[in-house]
Amino acid sequence: QVQLQESGPGLVKPSQTLSLTCTVSGDSITSGGYYWSWIRQHPVRGLEWIGYIYYTGSTFHNPSLQSRIDISIDTSKNQFSLEVRSVTAADTALYYCARTYAGNSGYDSWGQGTLVVVSS
Amino acid sequence: DIQMTQSPSSLSASVGDRVTITCRASQNIRGYLNWYQQKPGRAPKLLISAASGLQDGVPSRFSGSGSGTGFTLTISSLQPEDFATYYCQQSYATPQTFGQGTRLEIK
């Protein structure tokens, strides 16, 4: 059974870059058909889709964040990553990595989530 | 972006009750609608995909229906472990979007 685990700093200073990694175990990240995703949850604004990446490197980002984010994949390590540049307090959230089949199915596997706080 | 609106935002019910949660999309999303259950401190759990496809291991008291812009999640007989927050999500188009959630509480 596939498992996902987020890792990264829990505290980031305003204007700096937030960097998170999701390590996938129990399945290859190159398994055909799956898109590897980042989703965040704000206390008030709820769940927000950040974007996803296919093992070939094709990415789809939320336009509201597109200019500030990068999603990348390292198939040799079975990991994918998120960078959010120029963070503000509005980027404070619980960040999840998750998996979806074909990019248009539900998210059937999730990491436990990692809280990132943006504060000086 | 496609807006997803759930109703009600919160709901009080008793064990054994039949409960229905509604999700409306701001445009036609065909059948690309998924339902999740989230308990405090946990990641969302996929219950139903493609509007009516029950995920493996999810009890049959959960069911989903709808297409186009209107969808429902029904729990036929509430159990104590069902008290949680429920979210709908459209996967028809990017950016994918979620409803604001329906908090199901014990009456």
C-alpha cells in the first residue's frame, strides 16, 4: 500500500522560500497514470489545490499561485517537491501531498500533512 | 475557477439518522465529483469518486449521486464514527476546487 510523507521546515520567514518534499513508499512514483499533488488547508479558507506533477515532469499549477511556485520530481529518490517563493502570512497552512489517478480522479492516498507557519 | 458550494455548512444529527449533504458546482462538471471525510488531526479520506463510485473499504451506508452541477452525499444510517467534516471536490478542470465543508455533529 502506497504511503506518502511530507518533510520540511515548520517555520519560514516572510519573503523567504518554503520548501517541502514528499517521499513516496510502497509504490514507484513512475507508476503509470498517477499524478502527484500538493494541497494545502487553511484554518479559514479551507482546502486549496496547489498543483500536481506527472513522473514525466509535466506540471499543472493553480494560477493563483503559479508565479510563485515550482513543483518538481526526483524519480531516483521516489520523491516530489514543492517550492513557494516570497511567502507571506497567507501561506501559513497545513500542507499535504497526495496522489490522484489520471489527474481527474479523487485523491486516494494522502500524507499526514505538515504545518508550515510563516512568521518572523 | 469552478466554485463548489456545499449545504448545509453544519448539521446536527443522531445515530441512526439518514443524512444528505448537497454540493453544487458553478458550471457543468459532468461526473467529476469526489467526496471526502475528514476527522480532526487527520488527512481527508476519499469516500466516493466520480460522483457515485464507493471506494474500497468504505461502508455501504455511504452513497453519492448526481451529475452536471448538482450532487449529493447520503449516509443512510449514521454511526458514531461518521461524525466528521465532509468535503466535495471537483476534478473536472484545473484548478481543482473544494467545497467549504459540512461539519456533521452529534445532536
